[in-house]
Amino acid sequence: MKVGIVGLGYVGLPLAVAFCEEGHEVVGVDSDARRVAAIGHGHSHVEDVASERLAAVGHALEATTRYADLARVEAVIVAVPTPLTRNREPDLGPLVSAGTALARVLQPRQLVVLESTTYPGTTRERLVPLLEESGLAAGRDFAVAYSPERIDPGRTDHDLRTTPKVVGGLTPACLERAIAFYGQVCEDLVPVSTLEAAELSKLLENVFRSVNIALVNELAILCDRMSIDVWEVVEAAATKPYGFMRFNPGPGMGGHCLPVDPFYLAWKAREFDVPTEFVELAGEVNQRMPYFCVERVTRALNDHSKPVRGSRVVILGVSYKAGVGDLRESPALKIMRLLANQGAQLAYHDDHVAELPELGLSGEPLDVALDGSDVAVIVTAHPGLDVQAVLDGAPLVVDFRGVTRGLEAENLVRL
């Protein structure tokens, strides 16, 4: 089988490699010529796909910027970004561009599957009309389906093959075709009755996490005010064997899904005059966390008779998640900008992120970063972080991830 994939990012590239490893040929289209060239030379920009693994598929993966090359494939997966505008509304620009370009080369009997996270109705109301500009009819001349990506960067216990794959089709025949297609690389297929049900299932997954993270973050703020250890509270509650699922507080949400998806759902809900106040409130709480973290750092410095202005503040971990270098929506970047606005002298240590050009900073080794510091702030605790070395090397440590639980030190402040 020949497979086409539009978008060779954190979703598209793993899919491309997986299909190649099953003996299929893949044409991967991406608008970034530098990314295409790197992939062609076996260099992966996605942490979940090692360059050695990418190089091993050889010529089975053809990376290109040309949509015309998709005319010779049997199925096309669209995995382009679906970000938010500055006003926190859906930005379907990349999807519209991909759909418009794909319509020019669409062939009869092809299968088109959208994987990009989006609001219910996007596939039917936005993508299908674009594809039908080809003169072909969806559901008759070509098949359409939606299957939400479930990538969790850095995760190793569940991968593309072992994570159940939700699939919805435009018609029953479209669904059957998509199920057979994904069965090549996924062990467990979960068919649903409509495109919209598949689209909404992904939003529910992430709204669920967003709401529960917001709940425990709000509790953390309350615990700070009440001088109660929120980590002790969470650990005690988590001993209940039923009716409770553990979520940890932190400096805010980052990544490609959690900070974005709730706003997609809230935006669509307004079309039906149903205000999703619970969902939107969770998003607001999580967006406020970087501001609370800066306030907590300010108070910690003040307790040590130091102002923020002029203090050397070392941020430990700037990516949004432990174990990866992904900076998308990272709360660390917001915290750093807020501290810089107050006159802090910033430095950072992160084994996964070498440069922060937008802040004019380069990562420093841990010992160098801590040397001369006034406070070290643990924002993202990567595996291997020497917490004891941090406590020994900084006059003041503020821990927003709870990795110092079980340690006691006069210079330690926890969320």
C-alpha cells in the first residue's frame, strides 16, 4: 500500500515510520523545506522517533513539499497543527491550506483521514467541502474519516500500536475502510458512529485532564494560603482505592493539547447557545498558575531579604513536560517573561533545550547555572535532575513539581 501523510511533525512522522515498518511506502508532505531535507537524510526532529529508526526505513519514506506526489497514494492522513489565535479562538488556517492543496490532486477511491485535534463538525463542515472542490463527491468517489491522534510525547508504556485508535467515518463504508487502514499499525480499533463523536472524544479526554488539573491547582493556591502541604493532601487522598484519580499540581499546563483543546470546545459550544462555564473556568485557572508561581518566587525572595529586581533567578526545566524538549505552551516561558519584566536576571538549565532565542538565553550546566544564583526554581523536573545538588548549590530553592518531597532544608520552599 502507498500512504500519504500531510504534516511530518510529532503526529505525522511517527505514523509515517510505523507504516514503513509494516512494509508500506509512504509519501510525507510538509511545508517546511528544511524539515523535509533533514528527514530525507535520516535526521529526526521528533523525540519519539530516533534518527536511527528513521534512517532504517530508508527510501520507503519519501519526504517532499509537493502535494502532487499524493496523487499516487491510496490513503492520505492529514496531521497539521490546529492552534489558537491570539484571541484564543480556533485557527484552522493550516487545515484549510492542506485541504485546498489536497483537493487539487485528489483521486477517485482515495481515503482521506483527518487526525488533527479540532471541534466537532470540522471534518464534515470544513474539510469535506474543500476536498469536494476537486469535483469528486465525499462518501461516493472518495472516503473520509476522522481519527484523533493520541500522542503523548516521551511516553514509552503506550505507543502508536498499543494505544486504542478511535475512528469515525463519513459513511459506514468510509468507517470500514478506515478501520482496515489503521489495522495495519494499530492493535485495538474503536469505531464510533459519526465523525463528530470521534472529534468530541478527543476533546473530552483533554478537557477531563484540564478540569482536574485546574482543581488541584486551585487547591494548591488555597493550601499555600492555609499553610497546608498540598502534596501531603494529594498523596493521602490517592490512597483511596476507588472514586479518586490522582492529579498533581504544577506551574500550569503546556504542550499541544491541554492548553488548546478546551477552547476549541468552548468556541463551538457558543454556536449552540450552551456556555461551557466549567470548561472555560478550568482553562482560566490553569492560565493563572504562572502568575501565582511568580508571586510565590517573589515572596520567597522577600523572605530572604532580596528583591526580584537584580536577583539571579535560575529556572530548572523550561520544556512543558519532563523528559522531552517540547516548548509549546510551556508555562516556564511565561514565568520567565514575567520575572524578566520585574527585573530578574534569568538563567536556565535544561538538558533537552539548548537555546531560547526569544529570550536571548542559552542553557547552562547545572553547576554553572547555580553558581551565584539567588534562587533556583524547579519548573520542569527532568529525569536525572540532581535535586540534592540543587539544594546544596542554591541559597534558595522553590519547587513547583513536588520532587523535593521527603527532603527538608531551610532554603526550600514548595508549592
